[in-house]
Amino acid sequence: MKKYLFLAIAGLLSFTACDFIEDIFNKVVPQEVTIQLKSNGEAFEVAGIAIDIVDAAGTASFQEVTDEKGVAVFILPVGNYTASVTYKTSEDGLRLVYNGSNSAISVAMDAENAFDINLQKVESQQLIIKEVYTTGCPKNETGTYSNDAYIVLYNNSDIEADASNLVISLVYPANAHATNKYYDAAGKLLYGEADWIPSYSAIWTFDSPVTIPAYSQIVIACFGAIDHTETVTASVNLSKAEYYWMQKNDQFTNAKYVASDNIPATHYLSCTPQNSGNSWVVSNSAPAVFIGKMAKAEVAALVANKDGYDTTCGTTAALAMVKFPNANVVDGVDIWSAANIEKSHVRFPASLNTGYVAITNNQGHSIYRNVDKEATEALPENEGKLVYDYAGGTLDAAAATGSTDPSGIDAEASIKAGAHIIYSETNDSGKDFHERKVQSIKE
Amino acid sequence: MRKTVIILLLLATALQAAGQSRVFKGTVVDKRTGEPVEFATVLVKATEQWSVTDEKGRFSIGNISVATSRVEIASLGYVTLVQEVKFTNREVTDVTFKINEDNLTLESAVVTAQENSNSAATSRTIDKTALEHVQVMNVSDIASLLPGGATVNPSLTSDQQISLRSGKGESGSSSFGTAIEVDGVRLSNNASFTSSDLNGRSGSVKGASTNNIASSNVESVEVITGVPSVEYGDMGSGVVKINTRKGKTPWSVTMSTSPKTKQVSLSKGFALRNTRKGVNLGVLNASAEYTKSVTDPLSPYTAYDRKQLSLTYSKQFAEGVLSDTPLRISAGVAGNLGGLDDRADPDKMLDTWLIKKDNSLRANFTSNWLLSKPWITNIELNASMVYGDKQERENARYHNSTTSTALHATQAGYYISSDYVEGGANNAVLLPMGYYYNVMAVDDKPFNSKVTLKANWVKNVGKIDNKVKAGLDWTVDKNYGVGQYSEDLATAPSYREWRFCDVPAMHNLGAYLEDNFMFYTGKDSHVNVIAGLRWDNTVINGSAYGTTSSLSPRFNAKWTMGKFSVRAGWGQAVKLPSFSVLYPTPSYYDIDIFTSTADANNKVYRAYYVMPRKIEYNPDLVWQRNTQAELGMEATLAGIHISLAAYSNTTTGAYNKGTVYDAFAYLKTPVSSVQGLSIPATDRIYTLNPETGVITVSDVTGANAPIEAAGVPKKQLIQRYYEKNETSPIRRIGLEWVVDFPRIVPINTSVRVDGSFYTYRSVYTDMDAYCPYTTLSKDGSPYKYIGWYYGGNGNSNGTETRSVKTNVTFTTHIPQVRMIVSLKVEGSLLRYSRALSERADGSARSHVLSDRTDRLSFTDASVYDGPGYSVLWPDYYSTVDDPGTLKPFGPAYLDANESNKDLYDDLTSLVQANTTYNYTFLPDYISPYFSANISATKEIGDLASISFYANNFFNNRGQVRSSKTGNMSSVTSYIPSFYYGLTLRLKF
């Protein structure tokens, strides 16, 4: 009897021990877990995206990267996990952030253990116009000089930007105060509801691939890419090797501009003239400058399609305008001459830009972007590097003239101190820009 | 010439003993003082015999063949007296003519232009009283005194011309065709290059400037707007004869001021005689004037000044063998120094200035020999010259941010910039970087001389006076200026040498014959017929123009019946071309084929392909011709004097500039082909193969082998000009009226109403080429098509205008207080203009677009029917590969729209669409407007007089409406702004 009792106990123990052992075994043997990234219900097939998984206790974390199908494979013990992804990329001047998480990942024995993470895309402007200097400066004795115009493009993000397909052009008319037919009797912009803006003079494209690192800029000389300070002290040195140059076009027979040999041919921009005229006509008074995204071939096709031109102002080569699609506009700034505010009109539809920034001509002033104070201060790496008490603006409250950066942050001094600047981007030229006393690149 | 004169003198001396008839002797005295008047001219109108009084006021004219004649007595400072004289006796010796000193004590004093009632062509004279009353500063100001004339504020800081029976902005160069003579010296603009440029159809050749004529020395101005005598050649329409002071006068000082102008002058006519021998040595009139006119009275520094000295000497030789055949000589010289100068202007950039000289020297000699023979009455020899110095010098400040290149090459080919070398070829000079000054000058020294020999033969038979005039004249136009140059070639901007003095002289030999036939049909009635023919033979040796001959017939007829007369005239005139028409300033097309990168010192080399836009001589060029017809009448009814003149002026073969296009190929080297070469930028030497245009980069250190840069072949069209005659006529038709109402005695006031109706129409019908050759074709190559347009490539190919202007002048003259006040109200009742686009037969040239944006769809409407956007297609087009082969444009364009979009887009550049304004061809009526001017002159005894004027003294600054645009605009665009002036004259 005793024998049977032992056998029974042994049997029970062995049975119980098997479950226990098996249970123990199963818990320590990892399971294969697949996580598929999805966006809008479709597989997000991008390789190399890191997926982080943390267990329910928060004590263990795992990371794998996706394959070309957007799938990452983990080997995890059975249990509950939370997976999360942040994927940053850029496209055509936009900064794209894909965020997604799944806190319902429960890994079980012999289960399929296949989970999805649905990504939410957040777009933000990556490439912006940081500065426009076209209005000239005084010559050393008398007279004014405006062959030293330049535009600064800036990567307003923490991701390297590909600017290869970026284009630069102007909105008609060349001066905000110029009489033209784009306004009705009440002053309403006739193409305000349209899906295009009238691009004027020429569309410029980069000859070679261009990338702009995070929080960095490129300087593009509009006319002469030389050291203008050699003869005009108030001007700027545009001969640096890292600068870019809008090179002369065959049509622009009146242009006498040259580039320094320092500037490599890979830093040249070419243009497709769209209006008659023997020179690239960046106004030295009140231009509206915009950047857009468009491949070179598309630019050529757009300019060549004369039937697609807008002829509101006339059908002649001087007055028919290329309709540049709003969807391709990345950034723009509407600059008005301080002396002609009453006569000026906005040139962008409200969907792209509102407001204007005024400038006094021929004083070496430039239009400079305001700092997004909150976003810039929020960057942890900026701790202790931001310089305040900006005094580079032209605001004269007593005379009610000029403007300055309301953030108070001295962007250029902060950059020199190692800070990363995020500039304001509200699509309102009046809020995003101010009139700077001195060109930012002036040494 | 000297020999001829001597022979003629001997001949006349031998013949002087021939048959005698009546002798006319008498005395001329001052009516008020009874003192004899010396140097008065006595003219027997019927026979054109004359004499000049001696110091006792005596005169003598022999061989008078008529029984009666009007006799005219004229002397400086006196009112011209015309009196009928009967030569019934063989000797009339007891006549005393009493002439009145010209001043405001006389009832007859007038301050308006007076019609010359004896002339068979419309002619008006403005005398000293009128000139002083309106205070003429520039002789061109007299235009306001002609029928319908509008007052302009005086200005000397820009060149002023006189243009008769024409409007502003018209084709046909009317001011160039207006003949202006100062004491018989023609102010020709023919030889000037700087002031007579023909700038395409929109421009005209400008006539001679009147700025450098001393206005204070002008005694009278005669304006012939009708068909002039054939003795006037080289003209279009209209003669302005300016007579300066000649004769014995007291000292005269004039001081004038207005906000922009100050003037002071001094004159005196001296009777020269040897007191010991009592011999009359003639009379010398001397005049000096200084006038300064500023551009801006608020900043009176940039100024035009006129410093003029005039001397006129005249003498009659009537003693001894010349007692019956007096010889009168007159010689004058006038020198002017002055011009525009802004050196004192503090608003100019430091050390920059502009000096435009307006120096001139005029000289003339006239000898008039009264032979009074049955076969010749009078012989006259004139010689004159005008030399102008219109040099312009400008000191400008330059700034180069890099080294720059100045081109001086005149031959086609490739050129690359290199450092300036003293005495070197220097076709493309490397200019320094930085700031510097350079003086550029244009040296323009036109010269005109003229010699005239003229003979009159007067025959009086019964009721017929027949006067025959025959003459020869020889004119020479030449320029002695060196053209454009720099005072420092090392820093001179691009310019090309164009030596005016190398241009050959233009000679014109004119010969003319005119018969003036007068038939007296009654006591106060006669018929006057004048017929003449002029032949001009223009010789330009050393040029392709060679010799050109032209004939100019002219006729005038007038029937006078008491106080009524009617006249008619028809005539032609040819205007010789200016040198700018014959030899337009050469221009060059400089194609930038290479620009290097800038080195560390901003040194940049540039290479160009220079293509002269060579201007071909046009062997078919003929002289511009004007055909004038006129009908006029004068009548006095119930004391109201009415004068009407209707005219038609048609200009044919107007000087114009034509355009042709040629293709040429060149090599272009992009800058990227030399950027980043292994040779450091500062060590590079750029050389150019002048034949191929290939750029080679060498290393000045020798460390690197030379590198040949890759070029891109290009082919391009180039525009060239040539001078031509327009095929279509320019027509002007008008009517002028002057009505003088009888004086209203109680208020000492007379009223004149004058005005003009004027129409102008010109439609350009030449087939002109146009190519937007500086743009690119669809494929990125230089544009390769040429459009051929009927009437040029403008949307409009013509203009028509109409105007009605009326002036009312109230003149209050109170002789008792020696004062005259005039109020002139100038009104524009009709001012109309319209742009035209049509063919010679009136058919459509431009079309109205159905849709503003669609160049292919037209409506049936005419562009004249109402508002609409219009389009002009070329009639033909040709290509860069074969510019001379013309293909119909329309079918090719429509076909390209269907099948060849690239060609369609390229050809679209030739389509001239007018889609900016829809009112281009609408009639433009400017609403009526008025302006009032007041002038007053007061004499203070015989010693002084003072004049004051105020233009637009109501300060009318209202608005006028344009029917074309519907817009209102300020009337100040059409009338003078408020302006005033004061003149004080002293006589002692």
C-alpha cells in the first residue's frame, strides 16, 4: 500500500513537476515576434527604421531595425511589451516625422506574435528662406551699390535636407508697389483663390546635388559672387568657396556679373528665363522671393508651355507669367519698400503667405528671419548657448520705423556659440521676418 | 568770284551812261524833331530801286522808269512809312518824308504779328514793339504770336527749335525743314551729328536750335508759312527770317529778369565819319548781350549762358561813278560763347560735371549794287558762314567691383581684354577695379557756308510790273569735330572712334529763276502772279551718295481788289539730309563670349565677339520733299479785318531708318569650363584665338601646361540699320484765321481773335523686319526667326490728330500815357488724336482678339470699332539660316499650332499682341482747356520803358479728361505753369 502511495505521490509530483518545468522552460525560451510598420493602413516599406520595445515592467528594452518591407523581427520572451517608433526624414524641403507605438504587444508561446505599428506622419517646413539681401548699400563716397544681392536658405530642422530639387524664383510684379493688373478695383488679389502664383523673370535650379546639414545654411549670390568689400566697404564678401552663384544666362546679355574662382562649378545655379529681359531682375527695392520644389525637367516643361502662362497682365513675353503651382511652393517672403507702403500690394495668396516685411533701400539692410523662441529654447543642446538682447534690428519705436526680432535672441551670435536655431515659420512675412541693420554674413 | 565782281563792276560802269529817265530826290526827317534821319532806306517798290540817306537825310534815285510807285522809307527805331509817289516830272526833288519814331505814343503801335499784305504767300512780321512786349528770350518763343499759337514759358536750358504748321511728336522732321535765317545767314543743322540724329520712326531730325541767337538784338522776325520764293532752298515748309539791328541808334541798355532767366544787353549804332573831311564812313551797330538761364530756380546752378557780341557794318557808295548806280555793302559778325554748365551745382556728385558748349560764329557779307539798267536792275552778292562748336564734355565717376572691359574695336572679330598700353591697339582695355573719374567728350563742330549771286530785272510796261529774279547759290556743309573721344583712354568706358571731320563735305549748287508779274487792273486792284523754278544739285564727293539733283517748282498768285484779296500758292521744296541721316553713328553688337572667374584681386578677363552693325549707304536715298498748297484771303469789312489761310502740306520720302537682319556664327565659352582648373586663378593668362574664338588658359609660372577651354558654337541674328525714305506720305491740312476788330475808342482797346484748325495723318506702310534677337528660341539657342511686318512691328503704324485752337487778345493801348496792356486768352477747343493700324488702302492690319489670351482667334470687328485687345501678325517670316527668303506667316503659324508646338511657341514671339490696354485705338479727345496771359509795357518818357508779363496768371491747375482712357489729368501738361518776367530798357 505504501508502495502505491509513493507511486501515486511520485506520479503526482512528476506530473506537477512537468507542468512546472515546462512552464519554467517556456517562459525563458524567447519567441519570434514580427512588427510591421504601417501608415494609413498600408505597409510602410522603409528599411532601417529602428523600433524600440520595452517590457511591461520597463526593465528590459529591445531594438531592431526594419527590413525593406518595413518589418522588424524580435526574439522576445513571452510577455507584454510596448513598441514605439520615431522616424525622421525629409522630402522636398519638408521635415517629415513618423511617430507610432503599440502597447498591446503580448508575446505568447506558440502564437503568431505578429504585430503592427501604425505610424502618424507629422510634416514641418525644413528648408526656409532665412535672409534676403537685395536692396543694396551705400558706396564708399556717394551712390548706391546693389550687385551684391544674396539669398540664404536654411535647414530649419535637425535632419539633413536634400535641396537638389529646390528652385528659386520671384513673384510678379518685381516691386510690390509697381502698377499691375493682378488686383481688382478693391485691391483684391485676382489669383488669391487660384492654385498658382505668377512666377516672374526666371526659375533657378541647382546644377549639382545639394544637401544642407541640420541647422545649417547655404548662401546664394544673386549677381556677383565676389568679394564686394574690396571696393564697397558696406558690402559683403560673396567669394567664399562654400557659397553658391546664380550664373549668367545667355539671354541675360546685359548682366556683367562674375564669380570668384573659389566657388566650384558644382555650386552654380542655372536658370530658365521665362520672361523677356536681358537681365535677372531681382528688385533692389521690394521683391517677393519664393523657393519651391520641382525637378529640373519639370521646370523646363513648365516654362516651355506658353499656353499655360497667365496673361492677366498681357500676352507679351514681358507680361505673360508662368503659373507656378502653390503645391510646389516651399517658402516665400513678401518684401515691401518702406518708402512705398501705401502703394504696395501683397503678392502671395493667403494660403501661402500673409503679411509683408518692409525694408529701407540702399542702406545695407537685409530681411532676416525671426527666431522661434519656444522651439529653440526647447532644444536641450541649446542649454547655455543662446545669446539674448538682440540689437541687430532696425526698430525705432519713436520714429515708428523698422522692425526687429521679437524673440530677443541674437541668432547669429547664438549659432557662433554652438546653438541650434529654429526660425519662426508662421507663413506670415510680417511675423517671420524683420529688417536687419547689417547683412548677417558681413564680417 | 572776285574776278566776276570786278568784271561786273567794269561792265556796269561802262553802261551807266545809258538812257536816263526820272530822278527821285528827297529828304527824310524825324517827324517830331524835324531832324534829318541818316541811314534811312528809301525803296521804290515798283522798280525795286533804293537809296540810303546821308547825314542830311538826303537821298537820290535815278533811272526811275515808272510814273507812280509806292515808296517805302525804313530806318531803325522808326515806323516804316509807305507812301504813294507820282514821278510825273523828270525830276522829283522836293519830297520830304517825315517818319515817326517808333514808340507807344503812336496809335499804330501793335503787339501782335502783322500780316504782310503785299505778299502773295502767307507771311507775318513781328516787330520790335511786339518782341519787347512779350519779352522774347528765345526766338522760338515767337511761335505763340502766330495764329493759334500757344505760349510756352521761356527756356534756354534745352535746345529749342521752331516748327511751323506742325505738332509735337510727328513724323517728317518739321523743325528740320523750317529754314531759319539771321540776317540772311542760314542756321543749318545739316552738318551737326549731335543735334540732328534720326532715331527711328518715332524720332525726327531736329532743326537748328535758336538758343544762341541774342534775342535782345532782334529787330524783327518775318515768318513765311506760305509757299516761299524759290530763292529759299534746303527746306521743307516755312521760312523764319530774323533781322537784327542795323543802323544808327542811341545807346540802349536792357535788363530782364524772370525766375529762371536773367539778361543784360547793351547796344549802340555808331555813325562813322571822318569829321575832318566830312566823309561818311558808314554805320556800325554793336551789340553785346549776356543771358543766363537756370534749370531750377530753387537750385540755380546748372545753367545755360549766352555771351554774345554782334557787329554790323553797312555803307553806301553813291559818289563819283557810283552816283547813279549806288553800291551798298553790309558785313556782320556775331560771336557767341556759352552753353550749359553744371560745374557749380552742389547737388551733383563731387567733381562730376557736364559742359555743353553752344559757341557759334556767324558772319555775313552782302553787297547790293543798284544798276538800274533796262536789262538789269539790281545785283546782289551774299556770302555767309556759320561755325558752331557744340563740344560736350562730361566728367563722370565710375565704379567697378571687378576689373571691367572697355571695347574700342571697330572691326568684326574676337577680342579679349588686356591691360592698357600707351599707344597700343587697345581694342579691349582692362579697366581698373575701384573708383575713378574719366572725361568723355563729343566734339561736334558743324560748319555751313553759302555764297549767293542774285540779279533782279524789273520791267514796267503800262499796267504791268514784271520782275525777274535769277540766282545761283552754293552751300557747303562740313563738320570739323573729331567726334567722341576720351581724355584718358586707360579708364575710358566702351566707345568707338567716329571722327566727324572725316566725313566728306556736302556741296549743294542751287540755281533758280522766278518771275513776279503784277498787272494793275484798276486803281486799287491788281493781279500778282509769281512763278519760279529751283534746281538743286547736291554733290557729296567721297561717298556712295554721289550726286543728287532735284527740282522745286513754286507758284503764287494773288488778286487784290481794294480791301479784299484772294491768293493761292503751290510749291515743292526739298530738304537736304543731315549728316546724321547720311552717316548714322556706327553701332556695334558686342557679344559676351567668355567671362573668366574672378581671382583673389577680383581681376576678371572678358572676351567678346564684336559685330559692327554696319550701316550701308543707301544708293536709293533721295531728299525728303514737301509739297505745299495754300489758299488765302484777306478782307476788311466794316472795319473788321479778316485773314484766312487754308493749307495742305504733304511730305513724301521722309527720312527714316530701316532695319535688316543678318546671321552670323561665333564660339562661346562658358565660365564653368575654366572654373577649378589646376592653374591657380591668380597665375592664369587667358589668350584668345582671334580666328576661332577658342580660349586658352596658360600658367604664368609655367608649372602647368596650357589648357584649351571647351567652347560652344552659336549662331545668331544681328540687326543692322540703313537710312531710307518712307514710301507713304505724311499729310498736314489746316486753316488759320486772324480777325482784327476795330478799336473800341472809348476804352482804347482792340480785340484780335486768331486760331487754327490743324489735321495730321501719317500711316507707315513700309515692310519692316523685326527679330527679338536677344531672346532665346525654345531649344535654348539664340532666337532664329525674323518677322516681316507691314508698317513695322508696332501695334500701331500711324497717327492722326486734329486740333482747334483759338486765342483772343485784348490790347489796351493808351498813347497818351505811353502804355500798352494785352490780355491773351489761349484756348484749346479740340484736341484729338488716334493711333492707327491700317494698310494704304485702309484695310485692316491689326485684328481684334476674340479672347484676350488667344492669339489665334479674331473677331470681324475693326480695331477702330470700340474697345478691344488687338493683335498684329507679321505678313511673312524668315529664318536665321536664310534670312532673305520670306514665307507667309499665317499658314505656318496655324499649322505649327497643330503639329509643331516648339515652332508655334517660337513664332508666337513674333506675334505682337496688344493685351495690356483695350483702348489703344480709341479716339482720344482731350476736353477743352484755357490759359490766360497778360503783358504790359509802359514807356517813361523817351528814356526808359518797362515791360511785365505773367503767363497763366490765373494759375490754372485744373484737370482735363481723356476720352480714350477716361482718366482725368492735370491741365499743366498742356498749358504753361504760372510764370512771370520783367524787363527794363534804357535809351540815351
